[in-house]
Amino acid sequence: MSRIRLILEDDNGNPLPTNAQQIYALDSQCDTLNQIEAAVEKFKNAALPQLEQTLLAQAQHRFLGEEKKSDPNP
């Protein structure tokens, strides 16, 4: 069984503190093109929502930090 390991890093190559590493097992055997396509589709459906959520949370934290810095009235 194959696995995919995603490590979300910042621009300097340091793992982000939240959800920095996720491991996804490919359930089916990947012997044929159809099996590979099915495994990749299942991986995308499992991994991308979590990845998108993490990236959006990071962007929100950056935006709120920049907004506080630029606001002259705390």
C-alpha cells in the first residue's frame, strides 16, 4: 500500500505549526490506470479540504496581524 505525506511549510522551508504533516494511505492497489486514477481522486477528496482550511486559516492570521499593525486606533 502506498502512502502520500504532505508537509506544509513556510517560505523558509520550516513546517507550519498547525497540521504541518498529514499522511494519507492509498487504499487500493495502484496496478492499473483506473486504480491509480481512483486512488488519486480519493486522495484529493480527503486531502484538499484540510489543506485549504489550513491555508485559509494562515492567511486570516496574517491579514488580521497586518490589519492591527496598520490601524492607528487600537
